[in-house]
Amino acid sequence: MHPLRLFEYCPRCGSHRFQENDASSKRCEDCGFVYYLNPKASVAAFVMDRQSRILVCRRAFDPSKGMLDLPGGFTECGETVEEAVVRELSEEIGWKPKQMKYLCSFPNVYRYSGFDVHTMDLFFLCRSDEDMSDLKAHDDVAECFWLRREEVEPEKFAFQSIRKAVDRLLKDDKYWVKD
């Protein structure tokens, strides 16, 4: 199925002759307008404490309600990805990182309201030496808790992109404090 199958009418002129143009766009046969489906930017953070534990969240809502996740979410218009990380962490766990480091990105498909939202998920590492025992779940997070490296199971995370990023982090010794 074409990813824009739910878009039946041209957003410019309203024509019903809004047809597939290629794998990621539709074109209006009346006015020539072409609509491209580009991935939406999304951010996720590996929040790591001084014992190299990772903060893990449990999703409060669908999609994937009850599954594990990292704090994060969609970027907003006019916002940098770094600003999105700070905003999402503040909204979801009540914490603002003082520093962050970009790690990697993975594409993902996020099913929302019967529509596949294609995303480009950007992952950041946010370390803290401060006491973080008072972090609480807010917004769309049901709960949050800390896991040691050996307790993290990538297959328990909700989205393919997160599972890949978690797997990558687990395999790279440079991010982990040696006991």
C-alpha cells in the first residue's frame, strides 16, 4: 500500500485526481501540486546516571501502551533537535539535561490514528552526576525506572528504532563505567 493512501484529495485545489507519483509522493493531475512524504524528526534520550544505569520508561498510551521506551518524542516546528530533547525530558520525567551527546539515528514507522508516520529517530546520551532519585513519570509516561546494563533487554522496547539504538549502546563499552 502507498504510504499516502489516506490522502485522497489534493491539499491545494481539492481535486480527487490526486494520484501516486512515486514511492513517497502524490501528484495532483489537475493543478500539478506534488506532496512528498518525508520523515518526521523525533528524539530519544539515553539518560544515564553516575552508576551507568539507564532510565527506562513505560508507555502510558498507544501505540505500544505498556511497553518499554526511552524518554523522547517528536520535534516541533522551529525547534532544534537539542531543544526537543530538553523539552521532552522536562515534559516526561521533569529533568533538564546540562549536556547531551548525539549518538546515532534510525528510521522508524510510528502508527498513529490509522496512519503510518515515518520518522527519523535521533538518539542522544544525557549523563548526569547529580542525584536523580526523584525523577517521576509525567505526560505520556506511565512509569520510569533505572536499569543496569545487564538488565536491559532490547526486545522489550516498543519500537524497532529504539531496539536498534539500545542494542548499539549495549555493545559499545565506551559508554559504560567499569566496576
